Amino acid sequence: MADQQPTEQSAAAPAAQSVTENLHKDPVTGEMISKSELKRRQKQRETEEKKKAKAAKQATLPVQPKKEKAAAAGAGEEELNPNQYFEIRSRAINQLRQTKQPNPYPHKFHVNYKLPQYVDDFKQLARGQVEEDKEIRVGVRIMSMRVSSTSLRFYVCKAEGVTLQIMCQKENASESVPWDQQPHELLRRGDWIGVVGFPGRTAPKKGGDGELSIFAKEILLLSPCLRQLPTEYYGFKDQEQRYRQRFLDLAINDATRETLITRTKIVKYIRNYFDTRDFLEVQTPMMNKIAGGATARPFKTFHNELGMELYMRIAPELYLKELVVGGLERVYEIGRQFRNEGIDLTHNPEFTTCEFYQAFADMYDTMDMTEELVSELVYSIKGSYKTQYHTQSGEVFEVNWEKPWRRVEMIPELEKATGEKFPPADTLHTDEANQFLRNVLKKMKVECSPPLTASRMIDKLVGEFIEETAISPTFIMGHPEIMSPLAKYHRSIPGLCERFEAFVCKKEICNAYTELNDPFDQRMRFEEQASQKAQGDDEAQLIDETFCQALEYGLPPTGGWGMGIDRLVMFLTDHYSIKEVLTFPFMKDVEEQKKPGEKTAAEIVGIEPKPEEGIRTYFDVVRSTLST
């Protein structure tokens, strides 16, 4: 055994030497470690150094709340609630207001194209074709945005009812405003931007025709949207909110825009119809001492300087006829009327009418003009005389506007519907006729709210049995005199007057007369209306002495007409609610309670109003100028 010991020691020595040679000294700890362990430690230390350097850099930046960072970077914004988004965005834009880098509300941006014109001019471009020599300048609103890389962005924008893609590439950026000086990081959905670029069509890698776009050289922020814009997926569909925030409704819903454009086209057509026939467009007072010209309840107001109670006009009729007395033989007015009555699907307190009066014409001339005007208007707008109309209950009416229109005599049609022989028209004002009408209402189970005057009861029966049959345009004629205080008596049937109403889809669209020009008869009619008012009929008319005096100077034989613009627009745009065709319909007051901590944009950024004594208004300047 002793002989073997030196041999074992001599064998272990080379092995120990081999292990020592494979070890490396750690320069930080001084330890001898393997090569792989040393590499691992060195890599770990490099990573830690990078983290420390990044942390040191972050420490020099202003601290932001976590959610504000997300919004500033454009990430996770849809997860923020509207108040959080509004506050963060308001602070960011206010900072731009102070630094002006860039100014978020510039004074001017020159445009040389509107989007509809751009699409028409360049829709023929082939896939991948661009025209870099042409400069396009448009102002648009961002509806959605997509970031493909740090040097490629896409904005889907809208203006004038047209949607178009804006493609932004770093390589296309202008030399005067390099890519890194453009406000891409600041932009959000809803912002108005100015785009300077050139036309072209994209060439997708996956194939296809490509998309007509504007290849942007420069993007400018024109007006930021501080609030969250509704997304395309969810839309903006709540009716109440749409009516109250029409500005947002128009921004999101193209159908609303088309409705209002159609309304404008209708008004322009009507105005052109009368202008080309030598009618003179006029404007008459909207505040009157007496509410006349129609049977309706007026709004009251008060003139402080004169200490006088006034009425908002319910119709311009009396003023227009006074102009005819003065020698303006053909006049018309398109304007607003105000009636303090119920609000429903077809009635708004403030509405628009067109009224015209033509000397040396009668009801029958006016009827011919109505057929011509309306039927050709429909064809001009719709490209056909036939339209569809959908009611709230889901009924679908097929309407044929082509002339000639159906004509219905009122009293004979009521006799046919009720099976009762009506008393002579010139006795309808008597107590016996009143009792007869009450009995007819009871027999036919028709309700009529008080006061039960003959005119109100007949009007109720007409609504139940004649208006309900008027789907395509229908003239209802032969009204009793007691229903028409301003219409001329019938030339052959005592007790009736020369008047017609045009109905479509069971709703009135216009009312016309052979105008009453007999001052004796007119005063008697006004006195009968005053008697009805004394019975409690708030809609009856008072005596207008000025108008009666005008008739004493002579009104030539005249035909006149009034049409509701709003209702006609409803039928031609297929809307059952009048609110859809008004830019800003009248809405009931809603108490919006401010949530705790909720602030306006000015409050968020701490903007205080100027002291009142420090403001010199325009009126102050005018007063001082006049006094000198």
C-alpha cells in the first residue's frame, strides 16, 4: 500500500492544474469562476446598467398619472371614461395653447379642394398611380386613425359627407416641415386637421384596386376635439341626444346631413318657382299687436320700452294682403311662424311656411299652381312622381304626386260617411245646427274637446272620415264659412267659402282661399270669431282694425296660399317625426345635474374670467362714439 501512495498523488496534480486553468477571475468580486458564469454575470450587469440609465432619464421628465400617459401616447384611450379623457385632453391642449408648439387653434388654413370635388377629379387614378406635381390642400375631421410604424400612419377623415383616407409616410414629408416636426403624436379622433399633399391611389401588397387617398406632405392641427367622439361601431343613435346635440349628429350620421341638404333644395326650388313667375319675396313683422292670419294660440312677449304686450306671429297673411292692396300684385314670404300649441310628431312650436298672394286669381288658379309646383318639385328632388312614406306604426304609404290630384267636397263626403243629411251651410252657425253636430259626434263615437263650437266639431269629423282617406295628394274643398274667417264666400253655394286644403298621408300640407276682399263681410267674420273667443276658444282670431281699414281701400280679386315646409320635407325624406327635418328642434328642459368633481375645460386648466370692469365691450365703444 505504501508503495502505491506516490502514484495516486502524482495523478491528482495534473487534474487540479487543469481545473485551475479553466477558472476566470470576476473583476468585481475577485472570485475565480468558470467562463460561462463570468459571461452570465457580465450580461446581467450590462442589463442593470441600461435600466439605471433609463430610470435616470425618466427622472428628468415631468411625472404624469398612469392614465394620462396612456392618453398622451394614444394608447388605451377607449378604456378611459369620458370625463377622464376630457380632462387629460384639455390639459394637453391647454399646454399647446401656452407653448404654441404648435398653436392648436390657428387663424387660417388655405384649402383648394373640397372632398367631393377631390373624389370626382381623381377617382379615375389607377392602382399605385400618384400625381406628385399637384398640390392638394383640404380641411378634414379625423374619424379613425391607424399607426403602422413610426414612419407610416393612416387617417380616415370626413368632410362634406365624404370619407377619404389620408396616408402619411415619412419619406413624403416636406422639407419645410420635417416628419418629426409634424403633430402626429398629438392627433386624436375628432380633430380637425389641415392636409397638404398630392393625389394618388394606394397599391396594397395583398392586391386589389387600392384606395383613393391623399398622400400627405404636411399635417396641421386646426382644431382639437376635447371630447371622445362616438365610435363607428356604436354610432350615435339615441334620438334625444341626436336632437339635443345636432352638431354631433351631423358629424357622425350622414343621413341627417342628407335630410338637411334636401330641405335646402326644397326651399330653393319653391323660391325659384315664384321668382320666375314675377313674384316679389318680402319680409313681414314677426311681432304683432294682434295675432291674426290663422286660427291658433299665439306666444306672448312684452316690449319694455313701449310697455306693450306683443304676439309672435302665427301667420303673415294679413300683412301680405295689405301689400297687395298697396299694388304689389304678386308677393310671397318664406319664414318662421310660432304657435303656442301641442308638440307631437308633426307639430313644433316654431315652424316654417311659404305663403303667396296673387291679384286677379282665385282658388281654382291656386289649385292648379299647387299641383304644378308640388308635383314637379317632387320629381326634381326624387327623380319620380312616386314615393314611399313610412309611419311610426310601420305602415307604408305608396304616394303618387303626379297631377291631377283627387278633389273631395267636404259636406257631401261627411254626409256619405255619417249617413246623416247636414243642415244647409248658411245655418251651421245656429243652435239647432250645433245640437245636430253634437248628435252626429255621439252617433259616430267621435270625441271633441270643448268648446264644442260648430267649426271645431266639423273639423273633428273631417279629421276622422276624410283626412284618413288622403294618402296621395288630395284637395278637400267646400269649407263652411264659419271655419274660414278670411276666405271669400262661395260663388254658388250660400254658407260655404272658396277654400281648399291639400292633404298627403293624412296630413295637411297647404291651405288656400279665394281671398275675402269685402270689408263689410270681413268685419262680420271677425266679430263671429270674437264671439267664439268669448266662448273659450283661445284659437279664434281678434278683430284687426288695420287690416279692415286696408280692405276699405280696395283689395283686388286675389288668390292666396300657405304651405308647411317642414311637413313637405318630412314626406320627401321619409321621416315621421318633424324633429328629424329641423336643424334644432324644440326640446323639453332636462335638468342635467353636475357630477361631483366634474369641470368644464376652462375650470380644468384654471382659466379665470377677466374682471367685468376690465372689459370694454363693443357697445361701450359705440356709446362713446355717439356721445362725441
